[in-house]
Amino acid sequence: KTGDDHSHDFEKVAHNILVNKEYKLLYCYIAKAGSSNWRRVFMMLEGRGYKRSEDIPGKKIDYFHLPLLSDHLNQINIHDYHAFLFVKHPLSRLLSAWNNKFSERLFNNMIDVKKEVIKFTRFNGSNPATMDVGEIWFSEFLRYLTQSRHSSAHNEHWATYMEFCQPCRVPYEYIGKTENIVEESQFILNKTGAAAKVYFPRGRLLNPLHTSLTSDEIKSHWKTIPPGLFKATVDRYLNDFKVFGYPVPSSVEEYIGTLT
């Protein structure tokens, strides 16, 4: 394709792609798949006053505006750029999203979405006179994602990779997996020359309010999911499984058996 043809491919997802002109990088930032550390990398490349990417606090990442491709699409030649994205096991990403956005300790997080989930799962979509916006159960979260038609069911934190980055349309040069994110990210930085200015953070840099689930907790949460809801969840993300080479589990038990 010509550069103009590639630009057309990128149009629909340009608002989901970070751009760095110096090293000609285009990154489709998938939430819950290493995007926070990649945003740190882009902040370093923009020269935002930090000596190391690890020094950038999570709250700065959330509120700092980075250049988006949608703002520069007509100013650059897409053909000269290196486009890439990172993916994570779809089911692992969903549990991570629920844990970070709807767990009991984050009462003030995503209140509007919480209300929609509660309305859909507990009140058949109607508006109750009063609503206690507390913890959303993992099973309620999955029911909402698989059955609701509300726009928030396609929020960027759990949108499918296919709809958010459209890898079948957009010519990505690199597609990495979070299971090996440090090595694969450093490979991209080395290949594009950006490693001369920044290195990818080693290890997870967590927001103090966000805690990782233990292996036993992960298994325990999935064990609460009924077979029909599990199948519906896998079906919704089926293309993500297939396109990115993740085995498609036929049951909760089969999936849990793959966890360490």
C-alpha cells in the first residue's frame, strides 16, 4: 500500500494511538496490557523532566496528555513509522480490569459505569429510587460485558483488541505480548533507536490503590463464574484469542488448570 492508503487504515483508531515523531513510533495503547509503562516511555521521549521512566508516578500518567495520532495524521508519512501494540491473555486482562476498577477498596472509581452495571444486573436495567454504589461482583461485571448494549460495555479498559486497535486493518510492524513485555519492549526500543534515550521499566509499577491478585485469588474468582457466562465471555473475545494465538478454553476448569 502507499503511505496515503496506510493513513486511511489508521483513521478509525488514530485517537487510540500515541505518536512520537523523533523515533517515528506509533503505539496503540491497550489498557491493562502494559500501557502504563509504555506511557512512561513516551513521556520520557517527550522530555518531561524525569531522569528514569520508573520515577514517573501513576497519577502523572493518568493526567498527562501525550500526542495522539489523530492530532498528527495529516502531518506525517505513516509509511515511515513503526506501529506496534501489546496484548495480554483476554481473560487475565478482564480480571485485572475488574480488580483495578471495581474492587471494594476503590469506591469512587468509575461511578457512572458502576451505576450502569448495577442497574443492568440487579434492577433489570431500570433506575432504582436509591442505589448503593459499592463493590461490583466479578460475575456481574462479566454479565454486563456480555449482555449489555450500553456504550460503557465497550470501555477502553475491556474493549476487544479487534475493535480498539483493528489489527486486521492496520499494518502493525510489531505485536508483542505482556507475558514477555520487558524483553519485547526493549527489542522495539533498540530497533527504532529510542533505546538511546529511554529503557522500558523492569517490573510492575503499581498505583498504591491497586494490588495484584494472588494465584489463589485469581482461581477463586474464576471458580464463581457459571459455565454459560464463561462461554459467553470467551465468545465475546474469541477473535482476540484466535488472532493473537491464545488457546481457547472450553470450560472454567480447563482455564484454571492453565494458571500457575
